[in-house]
Amino acid sequence: MRTTLTFLSLFCCAQVNAFTLPQNPVKSYDCEICDSLSHENLQDRWSITATSLNKAESNIQKSYSYEQQVTAAQLQRGIIVPIQAPEALIRIIPLQKNKSLPELQLKSASSKFMSLKEASSLYSQDEAIDESLKIGSHQAMLQIKPELGIGNFVIKSSATDSANAADNYLIHVFEKYSLIYLQIEPSALQYQYGDQFNALITLKDNISSYPADDINASLVGPDNQIIPLKIKEVKRNQFQASALLSSYENAHGVNWYIDVDVLCELNDNSRIHRTGRAAFSYAIPSASLVSIKKISSNPLTLAATVEVATASRYALQSVLYKKNAKGANIPIETAQSAQWLEPGKQIIKFSFDNSAHLAEDQLSVGYLHLTDYGQLKPVYQYDKPIKLSQLLD
């Protein structure tokens, strides 16, 4: 009984002396690969004096492309393709399997019809390309000659076969220098289970106004899970998309995406779709730091208490800072410690060399990032430097 009381007293004292960190609720998940992960304890540390730790604040993606799906009958009559910037890239793809392209012609607002090859500074048809860009075995790609300018271009088929009038084609236009584009900005780079996902969707277009009903946005998971997003207009041509994240599926290092499709109606009542996507990291909070404490000065060694929900291999990265003459915290050394952790409260120890033997009142520790190797994603982070004087030994 006395031994139990003594142990509890020591544990309570240790917690009193430890610096308490903001703690997130932890969630367990089914991990198919965790049992195969290494159980070996590993530690390392190295100087990072010349390394910047500036945090990336956002992931703004701009899409300068649009697409429209047309039939062979529409191509025979002529399809208007609005070009807002010179030297646009156009890709035309038959959507029927193994269907070849008809002979196509193109004209600008001020020119006569000419072949696609004549209208292009770069041209390719049915040539081997990057597999990630390939939809079918046939396609045409061209870059419009700069002297053809901008405006409403027309693409027309010279085919007259009515038997294939219902065949479908996709016309994809990329305008690198256009002043009209779709912008997608998730509010964070990393999300966890239970977080509210938010993103700003902006149509940079001073000519047209877009209603919220024309915005279709959803989250796409690694296994093609689809989560529809609620769309709310913030101001003209700017919208907020949101959804609650509640997936328990472990993607093991693979990102999620927000996909956006904006319907745009042209003057001739034809429709184009501006599309774009932005990536973000999604993790299940399988572990959380609880506190941190200094346990030795030589070498400078600290211990972090971790609340673990899922048995896995975890790695803790931390950074040692020193104060410069202006009182700013400058990173000088980083330490990493990786080990297998079972569910419950566990301890990860890590140490710094402090080879310059700097006085501890000049030092702080921060940038505490805990990664779950079962997910290959960070599950906890606390970046603010903590003075060593707050980490009693």
C-alpha cells in the first residue's frame, strides 16, 4: 500500500512540474499496417541554424481552365470558344471509346476558318503523352498562334455524317494569362476528425456575376468518398464552402481534395464549366501530447507525455531555440524521437546536444510535431516556443 501511494505521489509531482500543453481529444482507428511497423526506439538530433521554419499559411489554387461537352451535331454547326488571353491551349477529346476525331477547323473573331494545325504554334494529334493527361486513344492538342488574338473563336467540324451526330466530345481550354479564373483557398492545410472544413471559392471575373446555385463543390477522399459542401455567398463572386469532417478511414499519407465546378452560361446560351481543385491533409487524431518536462541538463533531455488511442509507431520532432540580441527566438537544433506506443499515457524522451553550452535562460523548445506512421500524417502540433524555465527538472 505504501509503495502504491509513493508511486502516485511521484506521478502527481511530475505532472505538477510538467508544462501542460493544449490537448486534443484522441480517436482510435483501424490500422491494417501498424503491426508491421518497427518497434525499435530511434533518436537523432542535428543543427538547423540556417533553416527557416516559416509556416505555410495557405494553399491557394488558381484554375485558368474551363471545359465544355459538345455533340458531333453541335460541332458541325460550330461551337463558340471564348478566349480571354492569347496563346491559349485547347485539347479536344472524343468521349466514345476508340472514336477518332473528325476533321476540325478553327476561326478567330477576325480570321477565316483554317485547319487546327494552321491555327496553332504547337500542335499534336493522337501522339503519346503523359498517361495522367490521357482520357482516350484519340485527341488533338494545340496552342493558338498569338497573332490570332482573343475573343470568340469558333471550332467547326467538316463532317456531314448524321449517323454519328450524338457522339460526344470534350473541349478543354487552358488560358495561362487570363484575367478570369477560379480561385480555391482552404482555410487550413491540415484538418482532423471533427474539424469544420472551410474554403473560400472566388471567381475572378469583372464581367459576369455568379449565383451560389451555379457553384458545385465537394470533398473527395482517397477512395473516392464524396462529401457535398454547403455553399454560402460572402460577396459578389465569392463563396464559402463548408462541411463537418467525420471520416474514420485511414488514407495512409494520401491527401484529400476539394473539387469545385462552376457553371458559366455564354451569350449564345451554351455552357462551360470552370473547374479546379485544392489538396489538404486529413488525419484521425490518434494521439495527443499532454505535457512536457525537462529531466536533465547534461545533455539537455526532455520527456513528453502522450495520450495514445491507437497502437502505432509515432515520431516526435522538436526544435531548440535561442534568443538573439533583439530577443527573437532563433532555431538552432532539432531532435527527433521515434518509438512504438501502446494505447494509454506514454512517454517519449528526446534530447539536444547544446554544443555551444548556452545558458538555459536563453533557450526555448517548441515546434512539437507528433506524426503517426500508421497514417503517415501529423496528428498533433504545438509550434509556440516554451521557455526552459517553464520546464522544471
